[in-house]
Amino acid sequence: QASLIKKRAALQETPATWSNADEILVLVPPKDGQYWNVFNKMRETIPNVHISKLWRIQNHSLWSYYSFHKDRLLKNDIQANERRVWHRTRALEPSVIYQDKLDGFMMQYV
């Protein structure tokens, strides 16, 4: 199963915002347009939001899993019901979240 996931990931395009690096955790600086896109989206639901650091998680396995299932829905004329969700970490090391093997998102840190 792991080899199939790697083969699928090799065929899939990653998001245009991802760097080519093999890094999983990438710092997004305030000079990057993605930083302000995330900031503005967060302000829609959290008006007084403050971002001290913004990290992008580039998890190829989770991306492959997500996009495979999204493609399946679209091929069956089912609209994907996507939501934007935000993690806060405070003192929690971000790797605790992105190394989660179940789904890559831990509700207790929302």
C-alpha cells in the first residue's frame, strides 16, 4: 500500500504554493502573498486574530489521500464539501500535528 501511495503522489500535482523542497514544515513569511491570504481568511471568523508565525505543512501522503478522494467525488458529480480550519499550537511543537498518521488534523488543537 505504501508503494501505491508513493506512485500516486508522483503522478499528482502538488499545490502551486508548495515549495519544491522535501521539507514538511515551511515557514511562510509576511512578505509572501499566501501569508496575507491566510490572514484575511482567518479574519472572516476571528476578527482580532494575531499571527506570530505561519507555517505551511507540505505532507505529500495526506495531500495524495485528500486529492484522491476529492477527485472521486467530482468524477461522480458530487460537490466536495470543503472547509478551512486553523490550528493554533502555542507551545505545542507543530510536528505533533503533521505527524498524525490518522488524518493530519487534531481537533483538540483547533
